[in-house]
Amino acid sequence: MVRFVLANPGCSAQSIVAELANDRAMRNHGLTPRKIGFFIPRYLADRLTWWQDHGAGRRVYGEIGHDVVPKR
């Protein structure tokens, strides 16, 4: 998951779930965007951050300090 977010900064939880379920063959593990949204801040807060995409109304994820991530 971290490699996917690092390769695709600004990705949503839905795209992370799609990558894990389809490309990594984790279809039957019950992954949902909500579970991804709880997992990243809890376990990956030192590497990844999220911000609100106001145009789409959802959280998007990226690496801390990356150019795409807005400054807080």
C-alpha cells in the first residue's frame, strides 16, 4: 500500500482498495475505503498524510513532504 501511494500521490482510498483487491489479489479480505481511512492515520502517520480534495469531497493520500501535498 505504501508503494502505491508513493507512486501515485494524491490517490484516494477507493483507488488504494482497487489496487489491493485487484492487483494484489486480496479480494476476499473485506477491504473497504473506510478501513483504509482508519489504517493510514493509525499505522502509517510517520510516512503518509491525507488532505481533503474539496472538488471531489474526499480524502486523498500522499507522502509527507511531497510536492503534491499541500502545506499545513
